[in-house]
Amino acid sequence: MSPELGRLILVIGLVLVVVGGLAALGVRLPFGRLPGDIAIEGERGGVYIPIATMIVISIVLTVLFNLFLRR
């Protein structure tokens, strides 16, 4: 494994820890509830399916990985 890949994995892990810590503290993140996300509310609960949010995150991660891992 190259040192660059190791650093990238370390940074991704740190970002996940920070985001997870903020979520545990109840801080609302600036993404989610985009147009295209499905939210179904009923009497006994609800279901939230973040389709558009998952697509946006996938595109961002694809671009970042292509920028950093391309040789």
C-alpha cells in the first residue's frame, strides 16, 4: 500500500469520526432532505429514504477518489 493511500484512508476515517460525533450531539448536518428524497409519515411512524442525498454523496466521493487516486 502506498503512503498516499494510507493518508487518504486516515483522513476519511477522521472525517467520519467528526461527522459521527456531530450527529451524536444532535447537530444537523447541511445535507439531507433534498428534493428527490422520499419521506413517508404514518400514524405509527415514518420511513425516510434519502435517494437524492445518496446520489449527491456518491458523485462527490467519485470525483474526490478520481482526483486523489489517479496516477
